[in-house]
Amino acid sequence: MIRKKYITGIILAGGKSSRMGTDKGFLILNNKSFVQYSIDALKPLVSKIIIVSDNPEYDVFGYKRITDAIKNAGPVSGIYSGLQTSKTEYNLVLSCDIPLITSEALKKLIDAIDDTSEIIQAESYGKSMPLVAIYKKSIAGVFHKFLKKDERRLRIAIKSCQFKNVVLDKAFENTTMNINTKEEFKQIQNADYY
């Protein structure tokens, strides 16, 4: 397995959260904020953590916070900004709205690192998860080109890189569930996923 000193954790916490109506990273589940779940899952696997957000309230977590290099351009800009700042070849990117994420699930992505893949993303329930993925620093320039063309669709940017999916087995399927609406938040509060 690639050693943690070669991996940076990048948490994307810059979304508009328009469907939730509040900053998702600060939602509380079992006395812990969503973003803290991301931090806890990343910590054993990475040497540094960067939070990408314009919201200074994230400084309370004590990690380096950077703002989007290009505003209002979605996760393509968030990932680009994180890769630009990162000092490591491998970068484990997580959005801040996946509170069930675990180090064990993320380790499967690290175990899948090979010589050719530039992006390694989780796949569960038949869907690829580009915001639970490893990105090589070297693709920052590719993402920048898309941003200059005002292309904000992450899947389009990924398709122009060497990527592969790691299918998570049943035990890990729920770990990548992202929470976008109040209804989804209610479901997760009432469920016994953990």
C-alpha cells in the first residue's frame, strides 16, 4: 500500500447546499459534524488534510483551509484548487456530505493505486462516486483547461483522464451515501447504518 506520507486528504466543503438550506459540513449526526466524519475517515490514511471552502467557520477544525481558485465552478474547481495546493502525488478527495464514510472503505481506493490510473473512484449501487476518489496531482492542469472553457461537469473532466472504478462490496455500499436533502438527513438519523 502507498504510504500515508505520499497522500493528502482534500475535503470539499464549498458547495452551495441549496437543497439542504444550510452548510452540510456542519450538520450534526450522533453529536459529530459531517465534516468531522470526513476528517476522521481520512486521518489514518493521509499525511495532511486540506479543506476547500470559502467559509472561515471551517478554521475551527484546525486544518489548512483554502478557497476555490475559480468561484462558483463546482467540484471541478474545488478539486483543482486542492490539487494545486497539495504537495503529494496522491490526493484522497471527499465531499463533506458523506457522514458514513470509513477509513476501511477509503483504504480500498488506496489499495487500487497502479501505475496508469490518474483517478480511482469508488463505485457503489452501480454508480461511480467522483467525490470519493483518489486524484493524482498531475491532472490539475487538465481540470484547469476545463475550467477555462467554463466546463463545470466533473464527469466530463474525469473522462479525459485515465480513470478506473473500485466497486465496493455490499458491506461498504452505504459508506458513500451522500446527504443532499432534509429528507435524506432524516432517513439517516433514523436508520441503523452504524
